Amino acid sequence: MSPLKIVGNTQIDVTGVNIDSRKVEAGNAFIAVCGTQTDGHRFIDKAVETGATVIVCQQMPDNLIEGITYVQLADTEDAVGKIATVFYGDPTSRLKLVGVTGTNGKTTIAMLLFRMFRLMGFKCGLCSTVCNYIEDQAFPTEQTTPDPITLNALLGRMADEGCQYAFMECSSHAIQQKRIGGLTFAGGIFTNLTRDHLDYHKTYQNYRDAKKAFFDSLDKDAFVVTNADDKNGDFMVQNTKAEVKTYSTTRTADFHAKIIEMGFDGMLLRINGQEVHVPLVGKFNVSNLLAIYGTAVMLGRDPMEVLTLMSGLRSVSGRFEAVRSPKGVTAIVDYAHTPDALENVLDAIHEVLQRRGEIITVCGAGGNRDKGKRPQMAKIAARMSDKVIITSDNPRFEEPQDIINDMLAGLEDDDKPRTLSIVDRREAIRTAALIAKPGDVILIAGKGHEDYQDVRGVKHHFDDKEVVSEAFGL
């Protein structure tokens, strides 16, 4: 990160670093990044007006202002994380950070590791899709992985408050945009890889390679726990310098599990030869629990202590959350918003239900996102359900009916008599509750923990769990 050119005084105190000119305060350094939406170089003058005394840029401005220090770098996007790490006192040298990446399972794994290590008596931090935490303090988030400055500020605060561990979801966007640059990871977890975010990455290969870059960046003192059941499990770690451990439900691995019994209240598992009952459901959660078990062991925890604590870990909000009606209908609220995640959840329901009732699936797809997965999701819902209601998710700036039409295009003629389309999500959930019989299961997929619906840039309060509870008369 050697500067190409420096103009001005280098002996200067910096009060903060920013990539958003609107947040710049007196004495800050403003880093101009050529982002995906806009070029930060356009806002250099605005940053100086609001108090920036240092400008870090890729292209020197035509007009250099007296008293301002300008630092030209070859790649400012790459530099942001490294600069922020230095400014906030290199927080990951003061705590152990574990990153979780993959398509599905990141939130569950990160959250349950956070809960488990707190139960062990450690102070911990969490960066996740649901919320960021420092111990009991919650910090709302709008991104799976924050920008590098917000992230380093949060990690710095965790370290300052005595956190010994932090667990973080690492999205493909964050890896590719180098939001985690400059951080030192004690370990990394690979969950699985299926189609997602192709609106951004354009191809599956680009998406896969963005995930792999995380493991490529780990050093020899780190570890990786990778999913041997996923065809990309070996690919992700083929160039890593870290110590590699595997987990599997189907083959020989360092961490292995088998399902002995399963019900809607949990599963009895055999993990590395020891039996444990866990209050989670589904093969996909067995994989999640193996990743948690393997990571805790790699962090030096006693395997029996880990299994004991796992037996008390509850599901993360909006991940296979069950709501039961007085008449014996079970609703499952789940964040499943990719074809693979939807198939995994429906597979788990089938494993428990064993044809003792019908499955009614309520699902939609997000607007202004990968359109290719819409017909796939509808096809999976129809193939694995007795009845399907296609509805709105977060339409954002698209017309809800257009999204629904894209989904309906994935159906075969035989699927259509069992499928309804209801634009209003509240009415769709109420309809499912109305037509369900005792013993049936309603899957409400796509939004999970979200308590809003995004319509044309406005977030309206909407909570699937609240709506189905109301429909059940609870």
C-alpha cells in the first residue's frame, strides 16, 4: 500500500476516517473509492468543505487546496480496510475473529457460536444479518457485513470492552469489495454454495470465486472448517495456507454426524460417536451444528462441553421457527430465499411429517434481485408441497405481480390447479391458515426474521410470525 504520490503535510493528526462525505467531521481523512454505485472522487470538494484535512484518492484532483494533505494510492478500495484497521488499533490482534461464508447457514452458525461461547463464560461480539452485538448490546445493521470503517469501529469497540471472540458473517459482496481487508481471522467456515446474488456477480463462477478469495487470504496460523458434503468444499480450500478440517453427514470427515431421530421439537444426533439431543430440525441444521462443533473444537474447547451446550441451543429468529395453532396446524417461518434453502426446509418438513399431513407453502421472491431463481423457487415449492401460494416478498421497486408472474412461469401444467397467487402477503398467509387442516404444516418462506416489507424504498412493518400468529388466533 505504498503511496504513488503525497502532497502536503504528513505530520498531521487524523480524528477519523470516512468513505461517505456526508459523515465527514473536522480533522477526518476522506477516502475516495470508485464504488459500484458512485465514484467517491466526485465528493472530494464536499468532504473538504465539511472538515476533511486528508484526502486519500486514486486520481489526484485538478485543484489542490492549500493546507490539505493528498495521498494517491493505486487502489483505494483495497486500502480502506487496512487504513481503518490501523486507525481503530488493529482490533483483530486483540480478539479471535471467526468468519462464516457460504450461501446458506451463515446467520445460524455465527449466532449460535456467539451464544455458545457466551455460555462458556467468554465475552463475545457478533456481526450478522439479523443484528450486531457486543455482549447484550444490540446494534442494528442493514448489511450482512458492514463497510470497512463501520466494521473496524465495531470490532475496535468489542476489543476495548474485553471481548475475547467475535463471530462474523462474510458475504460475497463484502469479500469482493474488500470490506474485510486488513482483518486477521483466527478461523473461517464454509457452509455451502448454491445460486444467489447473480444480479451482482453475473455468473455462478464469479460468485464462487468471491467466496474462495476469503479462504485464500487466511494465513498459516488460522484454521478452516469446510463442508465436505458440498461439491465446492474442497475447491474453497485448495489454495488456503490455513489448517483445514472437514465436516460431513455422509462420508468420513474430521467432524461427522448421523441423525438417529427427528421431530418438530428437535433431533437426536450422533456426533463423533457421542449422542446429543438438539432443539433444531433438518439435515441442513445438522450441517450447521457440525460447523459449530468443529469450530469450537478448533478454538480449543472441550468436545463434551461443546456437545452439552449444543443441546440447549435454540433456533435463530426466523430460521425454522415453529408456531402451532390451537387446532393442530404447525406453521414454519423461515428465511429461505434461495432455491437450495427452500428445498432444504421443505425436505426437513417432509422428514418429520412422514405424509401424516399436507404441506402448504407460502413464498415469493425479492424485487430488483436475481430474476433467474424465481421460476426455480416456484418449481421447487410446487414439487415438494401439496398446495402453494405465490405472493409478495420485498418487491422493492418492481411491481409485485410481475415478480409473481416470473415465478408462475416455472410451473408445469399439473402444478397450476394446486397453486394460488395472492399479491397481498398478509392475505396469502391468512388464506393458508384458513385452508390448513389439523396435522398440516404451513411453510412461510423468504423473510424469516425481517420485520418489514420493502415497497418502493419504504419499509412497512410486516412480521410473518406476527401475521400467522394472528391468523391462528393466538
